[in-house]
Amino acid sequence: MANTVEVTKLLSGSRLSIFHVYIASDGADGDLTDEVLIDPVVDLGLKTDARMGIEKITHSFSGFTARVEFDTGLVADKMIWVLPATSNSDVDFRSWGALKDRSGLDGTGKLQITTTGLTAVGDEGSILIQVRS
């Protein structure tokens, strides 16, 4: 059995999209590494050189933490935010104009997640991600 990562698009507007992510550990596979949550070309219909920005992240985790990062196409991805093990956290970046993709020329712009501590049955969490293209 594998860890569960379910990504559902809740809203798909001309420039604004909202995604729900559900993550659960199977108790055997361990942490996620560079798991793609949003591919701007596939999920948003953007051209490969267009970049998205994260406007808002709401999350609730039980038993693990995570890093959200943009894929640079290199070994070290561009880490953008840490999601702590917490019952509920809501971060709104709109007053700063969003967290922009800074993955560079070789970057794919894919939004990825890497977890720490997603190891036991019962470790699970949800994320709501609002992005603007």
C-alpha cells in the first residue's frame, strides 16, 4: 500500500484556482519527497514560461510537518513555506501580492511538498491552496 495524496481542484477561474490536498500515511512508505501538488501547465493551462503565485494556504496536520517548494529542475528546490504540525493554520499572502514562483530558468514551476514525520498510520492532513496565474 502507498501513502495517500489526493489533489482536487475546487475552483477553476480564469486566473484564480483553489486546490484541496488530502495526505495520509500508510505506516510503511515514510515521508513524501518532492511530491507534485500543482503542475501549472497541466492543472492551470499555463504556458511553460508562465508563473503562478500562491495567495493563501490553509492547513491542518496531525503527526507531521511539511515544506512547500517550487521545482527548480535542480537538486535543490526553492523552498517557499514551512507547514508545521498543527491543528489549523491559515496564511494569507495577498497583502504582499502572493508568493511568486522563483524557480529560475530551468524550473518547471510545479508546486511540490516534502514531509517530515509522515511515518505512522494515523498521520494525516489537509491543505487548501489558493493560486493565481
